[in-house]
Amino acid sequence: AYGITMTEIMQELKEIVGERASSSPGERCCYAGDASQITGMPDYIVHPRSTSQVSRILQLCSKKLIAITARGAGTGLAGGCSPVMGGIVLDMSGMNRILEIDIENQQVIVEPGVVAEKLNSALRPYGFFFPPDPGSLAMCTIGGMISYNSSGMRSVKYGTVRNYVLDLEVVLADGKVIHTGKKVLKSSAGYDLTRLFVGSEGTLGIITQAGLKISPLPSARKLILACFEEAEIAGQAVIKIFASGITPSACE
């Protein structure tokens, strides 16, 4: 289908990533879907470790017209990493380094495979955290959170992932590497490519690094439980809470 045999494709992939490429039936089945019910059968599973490797893989896919699907932790509920067109599943979970923690400028630089909870564990000794908190916080990766513009219960106060992405290193479909933003908390020059890529679900390119804004941990945290006789009254209470000037970090 690709004008080249599967053996030849596998050989080219192994020249890029070594033994971190596979076409075994068992591994292909393991990567057939995510937490949704949408599935597809990939032809190859590839585990890159660098931007250069991702670039070379995408160059190969572009040249041979091979479908490629990026995957983080596979916790998504929308089939975003399900390889419905076959081809290559690019498992980005191995690119999982926290490259820089810059407390003075309130930002970090991470690879896409960093698990959100592990990032917060690394930031906690500094008194900072990365606020977005999807239900899969203990498992989901930063790359997946950016691709889906993840939120969570704390979004009512802190907003979604889009509010915290300052810069992205992205590999485009032809293998070209670009940076979408700048290493500053505010920039109004040029097109806002960063926000274009946030929430694009891997359709525009593969994220290989991210510069993220971080926030100070709250000095205290309290939980209030209130009981209501009717759901409508509970809804009205939420509106009155916000109208009074109180912004809870979460409201369930």
C-alpha cells in the first residue's frame, strides 16, 4: 500500500530508533486504542527519544505516505490516539524529561511524555504547581494534555491548559521543526501559533517540547460540603458564590 514492503519500512525505522520499533502482533494490539471504544490496528509501534528522531520518522512517513498517530499515556476518551488509519503509532511517553525549572520566571520546559503528577511533584519543593487537573492527572502526559487542551475541576479558577502554554517545539508533517512562541510570560508579536496547536489533537504536528507557565501553590486549602434539598437550589448557590466575589478552585 505504501510502495515499499513492511520489512523495508521496519528496517528504515530501526535505522532511526534502533530496537525501539516493533511490528509484533501483540504490541500492535496493545496500541490499538485509548480509553475510548474507538480502535484501529497499527502496522508499527515506534518509541522515539529525541526531536531529531521524531523529525526523521515524519520525513519517512511523508515520503512514503504512511499514516502516523501520536500517543501519550492513552488515557483519552475521544479516540485521539487510536490508529484508525493504521500506519505508525508514535509512543511519546519515553520523551519524559523535565528539562528546566525556572522559578524566577515562573515557567518550566518539559518533554511531552512527562506525567502531569510527576511534574507537580518536582515543583512542590519550590512552592509551585501546574494547575490543570484532569481526572487522569496521575497518568496523563503533558503532550496529551496540550493536544486536548485539558482542564479538570480546578479550571473554574485557574483555566485550562491553553492558559499555561508559552512555547511549543513542534515537528510538522514534513519533518520540519518549529517553535510557536517565546520564553516570556507575555508576547503580543506575530501570529499566536501556540494557541493554534493547543487542542489540535496531533493533527497539525507532533509536540516534542513545551514551555509552560506555573503558579504558586495556595497557602491553604479548605473543603466545604453543603447539602441541598433540590438540585436547582444547588445550582443557584453556585451562582451566588461567584457573585459574592469568592472564586473556589473547584466546585463539584
